[in-house]
Amino acid sequence: MLKIHNLDVSYGPIRALKGISFEVKEGEIVTLIGANGAGKSTTLRTISNLIKPQNGSITFLNKDLLPVPAYDLVKLGIAHVPEGRIIFGPLTVHENLELATWGRKDKIAIREDLNKVYDLFPLLKERKFQLGETLSGGEQQMLALGRGLVARAKLMLLDEPSMGLAPLLVQDIYRVIRQVNAEGTTILLVEQNAHMALEVAHRAYVLETGNIILEGPADEVAKNPKVIKAYLG
Amino acid sequence: MTKKQISSSVNKKMLAYDKLPNWKKYAFISAITLFFLALYISFFGIQAFFQQLVNGIQLGSIYALIALGYTMIYGIIRLINFAHGDLFMFGAYISCFLGNYLMAHNFRYPFIVVLIFSMVVTALLGMAIEKIAYKPLRFKPRLAALITALGVSLFLENFFALSPQNVPFPLNKIVFGPKYILFPALIAEKTYNIGGIAINNIKILIVIITIILMIALQYIVKKTMIGKAMRAVAFNKDACLMMGINIDKVISITFGIGISLAAASGTLYALTYGQLQSPYLGIWPGLKAFIAAVLGGIGNIPGAMLGSYVMGVSETFATSINSNFGYGIAFVILIVVLVFKPAGLLGKFTKEKV
């Protein structure tokens, strides 16, 4: 579904990604794990076309993504749930969700999609008219996921959905991620919480300072002594 | 005393006013205002007071429409569009030319056609300026765009002030020339005398149009999809891109709306004074509206309205005492308010997160 070949990204003189290649197949949950500064978020931001790569190619459903402007990716079916959630603070929960349907004209389907999110996260329904900035971290993460869902994506890019959340909430979020995947959305998950990520994912790639050093089915990666030592402890 | 202690003691003094409970602040400000108003009434009488109040509201409406554009554009891309006053001028000239044409052809409702036409044409010019001059600088340091805005402002003034005889063919049809021209009387002026206060239909019309445009703007920003997108873009551009919002389009529309308000203001201004002095006429209204926007808290739409009316009313009062006071009072009010409320009357003081 998503193919990345030889991707090279630099911030000025610093090379963040040193020619990585990987693939996400339809229906999978693929996780990219790695420490701080390994280049995980950079990878997602490059796929979303927020950063221009120096080299390499990104194809989605056999279409070259590099010339597509960032705001058209949603139309192609890629939703990015950013690191740190980035909820629109001065807007209400409902407005946040509505904005994720930007450019769509089918009002009835939009209402259905919004209701689906509210069914999935009853807490958000309660807080429908509350401002985004008044939500707790967990609620904000739900809202961020909700925005991704409303976009009706074929592929969801999740950037650290567990960041800064209590363990119980992390379980909740991951339950939803599994459910979304079971309903047919492919997921590319970036995580520092390797435990959780390897538990839900089908396949995993381990990223270290811009290189992929390990790849394979998630349970095999989880058994790799290097990974256990570095990430699972 | 170390440096740190000195700076903290200065901060304490600065914050003394901030620490007052809200009602005391308002009482303080109201007391000062009432004192000056009472002084004015005792010198000039109650009738003069109401007359100036009416004139002030009219002037405030003209400032408010410009200030709203300033504040909208600042709110969304943190750019002070110094060319705003010149687009106000452009709007006034466009409505003058179209007005003359329509009057010559005995058109039935010239004013409303002129107003809408001038808003649309000026908005298009503004959007073009945004595309050419500001968009390439969007992710560059903010100062670059600010200087560019000053450049655009000077360019517009001086370009349109060229005399048609001095420029080659296609341009001589566009430039306005430096001389003053009369503005057509699109609406026959009628003066009503209400309890000794002269109110004419143009004043009433200006206030009504301003209120309609303000309500329309509030509706757009609060209720429509594009308004929600504007607020979202103001908050975080990357997140908007990730959600598929075309931020270029949103910013362009914001410019269009803000600048069409300036054009409406220019038309109303020209209608009030019946003449256009020169293509430099936008400088002062533009500056004062900018001050009004800062006074109300820049980036804040109700603040821009409040600031404009405060400015308009105090300017007319000051001018009625001595015609030289009018220009200075704007800055006096600005300084006084900013000393006590650095974020403006309705602005929230937000600390930058590091």
C-alpha cells in the first residue's frame, strides 16, 4: 500500500534519515520503534509532505506522493495524527472534528462519521461544545484519533499516541487502534512505548539514528535480544 | 541589589495595576472617562456633547472596518499589513470612478452597487498582493514580511499618485493622479434635527452598514467552515495541513474578507467627505485604525471594534476642543492603555511557550 524507498532527509547539515526503505501492506499495523531522535517522526512528517526529502521515493497505492501538496493527502486517504496531538485549542471539540471533514460535500455521510466517532468515544460526546484546550491529555488524544477517523482514511499515520498518558488510558487508546484496524484501516504507528506497539503490530521496524537496523514480524522483533535490551528492558 | 532583584522590583511596580481586582480597574477607568466627559459638558454644554458623540460614532465606524481587517490578518498570519490603509484608498477611488459612471448613466441604486463592486475589486487586488508579496515569505522570519508590507504600502501610494501624463500607455489608464477629485453624491444628503443635534442620513447609513458588516464577519468567523478553518490556521498551520485544510486558500480568503472591509470603509469615508484628497489619503486612517486594533488587543475582533469606537469618539471630542488635538489624542490613548494593559483592552496576554 505504502512503499518507501531509499528515503533521505536532512535538517541542514544533519542527516535525520539515511536512506531508509520500508513497506506497509494493506490491512496491517506496522510500527516504527526507536529512541528519541531516531527519525521516527521525521519519517511520518516526510510521508505527509511537511518536509521535503533530499532523495528517495514515497508511493501510496502506486501513486508518487512527493509532488502532492500536503493538504491533498487526506483526499488520497492518508490521515496523520500528529505527535503531541495538536488539538485546535480555541475551537470546540465538535469544530475540531468538523474541520477534519474539510473539502467534503456529502453532509449526511459527514454526520454519520461524526456520530461514529462520538459512539467510539462517548467522553467526546459529553464534551462536544467544550473548547479543545480544556480537555485532558487523554481526551485530547481521543479527539486527535477522532479527527483521523472522520477523515475516512485508508492509511492512518499515528505519531506516539501513548505520549504522556496514564497506563490505563494507553490501554484504551490501543483498544481503539485495534478496532479501527479490524474495520479495515491500515495503520503506521510510531512509538517509543515499544511494549504496547509490538503487542498490537503485525510487523515492526526498528529505527536507530536514521537507519533501519531490524525488521520483521512484531513478535519476532520483540524476542530479539538487542530490542529487549534497548527498548523492553 | 543584584540585577535580577532590580528587574523584579520594576516588574512589581508594573504589575501593581494588574493586581487590582477587576471591578476596581473598571471603576478607575470609568471614573477617568466620566471626569473628562463631565469637564467637556460643563464647558461646551450637553448639546455639543451629543453632537460630537454622534460624529465620533461615525468616525469610529470607519476606523472599525479598517481595524477589523488589520486584526483578522494579524490573527491568522501574525503579519501587520501596513498596506491596509492604501487598500482603503484604492477602494475609495474605485467607488469614485464607478460612482461617476453610474451617476452619468442615471443608475437607480448607485450606492449599493458601488459599495459591493469596490469591495470585490479591492479584495482581488489584496489577494493578488498576498500571493505576490507575502506568500513567498510565509515561513521566513516575520520581520521580512513586515518590511515587505511597508514596501507594498509605499508602492501603492506612490504608484497611484503618478500623473497619467507622465506614464506610458497601459499604465496611464490605471493611475489615479496626485490631484484631489470630487466624490459623486451617490446619496442625496438629508439632515435631520433631533433635539438640536444634526444627524444626516449618511451618518445613519454608515453606522448601519458597519453594523451589518460586523455581524456578517462574526457569523463567518464563528459559524462557517471557512471561519473555523481561519481560527485553526491561526492556531497551528501544520496540523491544518495534516487534516487536509488548504491553508493557502484559507489565508487568501481571510485577506479577501479583511481587505473588502477596508474598501467598504474607504467608500463610506469618501461619501462622508465628498472628496478624495490624493492617493496618500489612506495613510492616516490606516494608522489610526491600526492603533485602534492594538488598543483593543490585536488579533481580537470585538477588541478592534471597541478600540475603534474609543478612538473615533475621543478623536472627535479632542478635535472639537482644538483642531490640532485630533492626531495626537490617538497616540496619547494608545500609550496610556498600553502602559496599564500591554495586551490591549480585550487582548489576552499569552506567554510564549518555550
